[in-house]
Amino acid sequence: MKGIAKYGFKSGVLPKPRQIVPRVKPAFELAEEAKIRTGFADPKMVPKGSSAVSSGRKELSASEKIALSAKAPKKVKEAKTAHQEWRQKSADIRRRYLTDALETEEVLETKKAARRQKAHDDAASLRERMLQTGESEAIKLTMPTIENSLLSGSMVRPRTEEEKSVLALKRGANRKAVLAEQMKLRSAQLLELYQSTREYIITPEELDLAVDQQFSHSSSQSSTAQFNALELKKRLMYENIRSEAFANAREDLANTLLGTTSNHEPGLTEVRDVLDGTSHSHHPTPTEQS
């Protein structure tokens, strides 16, 4: 399969036909070959016994090949038997077929050369007519505009001083907006971190108390009961939510609408209003309401 794929799924490819008679070259091909300068530039450098220009392989014409390969016998012998007569007729037929083939091929080569010469002459005449033909009115009207717009001056129009000042103001405003958004995000993260520090163990007394609560029997029961109560609340709150991602999105949406942090504490906006004196109290969060 792979072997015949490169040949167009054919079982075989015929070789290129051999050139039987010399290729007839038209006048323009001979002129182009005459322009090609090959060989040694200095005649003194030509080696002895050789020529500066290679003569090329000598090719026999159709008439020369006919004279060598299909020439008639000098003396025709009289056929005495039927076999000899058949051999003489076969030889005559082969000579005639070879002569016809060579002459036909020579005629075809001459016609091909004439067609190539005619195509070359037509292309040259068309090129000459196009060069001599004057420019149309449309080209005369549009070409100066194109040349002035593309060739004269810069391709990009330089900005004016007013445009530069407006662009600088826009860039400054965008830079300040990005910095403000970053500061807001950092402040919100810092507030959440501060609110979550209420549950951190900082002093040795708090550490001892936490250890006692975890390992004492009564404390473990109360902590377990508290943990079970929190788990029950969470399950009751999210019993209709099957996806954890949807639950997180719902919680984030609730915090955004209520202005609270992920710890269900007052958010950055409300804390900032209290610190600025705009508001003297904050709204109760869902945790505080419960």
C-alpha cells in the first residue's frame, strides 16, 4: 500500500519517453543560449587538448538515423523459400515503420518549436503594447493620491500636544484605578485576616485552656456538641445544594450583597465608614443575628 501511494495508487509508472530525434530549438532559445558565457575567462588558462566552450553531445538527425538504421540493402537476394520471403517482407516493414516514426517525430518537434516561438512572440508583443499604451484616466486620478499618502511623509500621523496630554491623563487615571483596586483587595484580605485572628491561640494561657478543653471529658462533650450543632446548621443550610462549587458561589454572592467578609463579619466598606465617622454602628451580620 505504501509503495503505490507515492505513485497515485497505481501499480506502476511508465518511464519518461526518450528523445528520439534532436530537440528543435526556436530562434529565441538559440539567442538566449548565445548570451550564456561559460568556459574559461582567460584563453591562456584553457588546458591543452580541450576547448573553452564545450561542444556538447552530437545528436543525429532523423535522416542520418534513417541512413544508418533503416537503409535499404545494397543487393536484394532472390527468395527461394517461403521463410526467406517472409523474412524479407518483415525487414521491409520494420524499415518502413522506423522511417515513418522518425520522420513523424521530426515533424512534431518542428511544430512544437514553432508553437514555442509563437508564444514567445505573442508575449513580447503584448508586453510592448502595454508599455506603449498610455495611462487611463482612472490611474491618472488615483495614483497621485496613493503616492502622496504612502510615499510622502510618515505612515503614522504624529500626535498633537493636546492628544498627548489627553493620553497622559488617561494613562494616569488607569494607573490610579489599578492601584486603588489593588489597595482595596489588600485591605479586604487584611480585614479578613484580622477577623480570623480571634480564633488564634497566641498566649500560653490560651494554649493550656485549649488543650484542657480538648482532653477533658466534660469539655470534649460540649465541644463535640457544639461541633455537631455547627455541622447540622451547615447541612440544613445547604441541603438543597448538590454542588460544592455552587455553594461557594452562593456564599460569595451573599457576602457581596450583604457587604460581609468570608468570616461573616462586617466588610471593608462598613468598617471604613465606622472608622471615618460616617456611620456609628454596623448592621448585624447573619452570624450575629443567629
